[in-house]
Amino acid sequence: MNIQNYNALKNYAFECLNNNKFECSHVERVLNYGLILLKYEKQANRDIVIAACLLHDIGKPYAFDMPHSPKGAIMAKDFLNKMGFDSAFVNGVSDCIATHSFRKKNPPESLEAKILFDADKLDMYGSMGIVRTIYYMQNEAIYNIEQGLPIKPQKDNLQSFYSEYYNKIKAIPQRLYTNKAKDIAKKLSKNMEEFMDNLVEETEYNYKKSKSIFDDFIK
Ligand SMILES: [Fe+2]
Ligand SMILES: [Fe+2]
């Protein structure tokens, strides 16, 4: 892809996302993962993957009548057609965007779509995945309490960051398609699990240690 087209696509994507720093930096990281995966998936059409990574979340601020993936696919098609790209490229990019969300009914089919899917999911995994999930869940509980103690992540099935971590984030590696993404996920999982172990330990200390002191001080 030439630099002019790259800049045009990136500028359009950032504009659609209202230059929101949280979303735009996610797009940058997804593109970076996409480039890394492309290095190992030599048969993939590079330009399709690069364009799909840049445009994949453009539907987010406009997803009123449908989820952001199909919405973004329609918007990308319009934009790329107006820019004069050929129909194979336009359809290739739009198919990737349409299938990049976690939906069993609509899995990615082309190699390019699988690369976008993996690149996007890697940014929901590891330390970054934890930060992004907490950011998205800022109005929800981090954990739920049972008998005076925080429920452990693997047992917390109510709405909370712990349950999101255990039920969704931790399961991401099983959903990945490319070998390189699975490799990267292994490294990320170490960071993530270490962080979660520390978080659970700190939280338990906070609750358990204070319990007898509370009973002494507050009668
Ligand atoms: Fe998305
Ligand atoms: Fe995304």
C-alpha cells in the first residue's frame, strides 16, 4: 500500500472515531499486530489486512441500528468505493470488518479476516486486555462479595471484571486462528495471570487482614 492511501485510510478511521485517543490507540496496536501476523502469513493479501486493521472499528460511534462490525463493513465499502479501489479489494476489506467480532454465527472465513480477528483479540488479551476491560467496565464491580470476601475470579459468575476475565478474556487463545497469534498469546497470558494472581492476593489481604481489627475497633 502506498503512503498516500495509508494516510487517507488512517485519517478517515480516526475521524470516524472522533479522534478518541482510547479507540485510536487500539487501532494502532491492532495494525501493529496485523503487521506482525502478516510477516508469518505470507499468502495473505497485505493491503487488505492493513486497510481492514485501520478501518475495523469505524462503525463503533454509529452502531445504533446494528452492531459495529456490519455497520463498519458498510461504511468501509462506501468509503473505499468512493476512493476508487477495485471491487475485490473493497469486498475483501469489508468482509474482514464484518466478521471481526466474537460472534459464533459469523466467523471470519478468509485468511485476511482471520488475521484481523486475531490482531483485534490479542489487544483484548494480556496486560492491555486487562486495562481495556477495566476501562470499558468502569461502571461495574471489579468483583462480587460472598460471605464478606471477594469471590475468586473463577467462581464469580455475576457481572464483574473478575467474571469478564475468567469467562471471556482467559478463553481468547482458544478462539485464535493463526499460529503466530497463538504464540504471542502464550507470552501475554503469563503477564496477565501474574497480574491477576497479585490482584486476588492483594484483595484477599485487604479483606481478611482487616476483619479481626474491624471487630476490635468497631463494636
Ligand atoms: Fe471491533
Ligand atoms: Fe477493535
